[in-house]
Amino acid sequence: MSAEQSTTVGLDGWSCYTTTPAHSMALFEEARSRCPVAHSDEHDGFHLLVDHDDVKAAMADHGTFSSEPQVLRPMLPRKPIPALEMDPPRHKPWRQLFNRAIKPNTVRELEPLVRGDVTRHIDAFVADGRTDLVPSLAEPVPAEAICRLVGVDDELVPEIRELAIAMFAAMGEPEEFGRRQAQFGEITVREVHKRRAEPRDDYLTEVAHAEVEGRTLDDDDLVVLLAAFLGAGHHSTTSGISSLVYEVFSAPEILASVRADPSTIPAAVEEVLRLRPPFYGFFRRTTTTTTIAGTAIPAGDDVYVGWAAANRDPEVFADPASFRLDRGRNRHLAFGFGVHNCPGAALARMEMRVVLEELLRRTPDLRVELDDPAWVFGGGDYAFLPALPVTFTPGTPSR
């Protein structure tokens, strides 16, 4: 039974491979009403944390809740994802590799380039009066932004994007994942090797000559490092963009508010990240026996820190299932928390904001032609809209 079809799984059989995001939310609420620490028999058994304070505390306590050996299930025959699947002190030098790419001024410098990409993609469909915004806008814009960030040539972006999508879609199938990872690695590692022979002023050149843990990165390191960029920076932002467009343009009151006051767009971005987080959570493994809300969890047990569940905790968020622009300080956990918080959060927020700004400007009467949206899981605990058909009054390309 596919995740798209299964809506009857109980808590004891929950995983992102056994049910849908919508049914998962219902199960999380069931867990919250029973006890704050539930249990599933999937993936050899794991505990689920659903309350905001418990999830946040677990993510802040890497000494007890380890990100090693992997944060996704099932376990795959691969190297750990740099930084994400490493605890301190090993975490720090690998995290610094990401920090080399995402500097304090990176988002400001990339914004005009991202806006240019958004404009170009809208130009390609604006005269038609209709499009599916997932392939025409939500997918290419983040991929192009990440490739610009690291220094991938424009002509390689479509191929790398497709290889990354295929690789992450196979996360639940170890053999197929290995095959697709090799295909992704063939083209991305080749680019790094080119930089070793012919250096440029880009991040790939920095990576090509970087040393971590006293050694130069090998090809396996490069594959998981670049996959982390594409996974975190591409997949998640694609989901965020499509969810944002859906939530704003399918709700007349919300749409009227952001049209009347564009300064509320950042609040809309934060609210969709809370309500529709691209990743529902990650796994941790306990290093010692611990107790959460009266439940003893032995050392060596797997624990699922449920960001999506925490983001709808009624003790923290009033009217948690609704999209609201008036929440003020939004304490969502969509980008994680603690040492493993997402290094590209500001970049993702900027891309989402720019897309919404440009759609409001170029297609002001845009209508979502999706009566019953169905988010699906793909590539682990990644949730997304597979399609977002829209219509609008045909416009004129800007160039």
C-alpha cells in the first residue's frame, strides 16, 4: 500500500512510508491527547515526540539525543550527511563547510539574481493564462539558487536537479537509492574534480581544496555534501514555495491582506513554514536512559522529533490548524533547533518571499485550481504538493 493510499494506519504503524501527511497530523493529535510520548513499531520501533517543548528540548540536547548514525529511516548504506548527522565536536568543522557558502551577505547578494530567475520563469508561462507552478516555478527557482550558491554552471542545473529529485525519491529503497546516488555523484563530483584542475572563484573550488579532520574530502564525502545542499536547499524550498502559494491564493481573506499590506508577506512565509513544514521531523538515538513526560526511554532507542506535530501544539499556537497572519512571534521548528538548525534558512525565506511578491505583481488574479490538495511524502519525511495548477488573466512577458 502506498503512502498516498493509506489513511487507516494507527500510531503503532506510523511512518512516512505507511500513511499520508494529512493522516499523520491526525495521528499526532491522537498521540498528543493520549500521552506526549507515543510509539511506533515501524523501522524496528521508535518513540514519537509531538509536544513543542519536548521536541525543542530533544533537539537542543545533542548529548542525549544523538543525530548519529543517521537522522532518516530506514538506515541506508551511505556516509553520514555532513554536519546534519554528526554530533559535536565532529559537527563543527563540517558545519563550517556550509558556513563558507552561506555568509552574512549571501542572501542580499543573491536576491536580485533569484528575482531575475523568478521573472524569467514567469515570463515563460504568463501569456498562457495557466500553468502547474510546481515544475514551472517552485522546482527550478531553488535549484538555480543553490547551484548559483555553489558555482554550478547554468547549463548543468536541469540535469543536476532531476538527478537530485530521483535520488531523494528513492530514500526508502536502499538498492535503488545507491544507484541513483551514484548517478548524482558522477556529475557533481566531476565538477569538483574540474575545480581542482582549473580553480575558479566559487564554492566548488573551496570544497575541492578543503581539508576536514586532517584530510582532503574524498569522492564519497563530496557526494553526500553536495546532496545535502540540493536536499536541504532545493527540495525543502520547493515544498515551501508551493505550499505558500496555495495557502495565500486559495484563501480570499489572506490574499486580500497581503495585497493590501505587502509587509505581511514575511509573516505569511513563517506561517506556512509552521503549518506545512517541508520536513515533518528527524530521528535521534538516545545515548543514555532518559525520561520525557514520565516515559522512560532506554539508551540506544530511536526517537522521532516531530517538527510538524510540535508546530501545531495548541499550548504554543492558538488555533493551530489555521493559517493566520497575526501570530506575531512565530516559534515554529520547521528549520530545526540547536546546533543542527538549518544553515540556509534565510535563503529559503528570501526565495519564498520573492516568489510571492512577483506572483502578486505579475498575476494578481491568480486562482488555485485545486479543490482537494493532497500533500504527499517523498524521500523520507519530506512532504510536498506534487502539483499546483493555477489560472490567471494572460499577461505580457517582461522581455
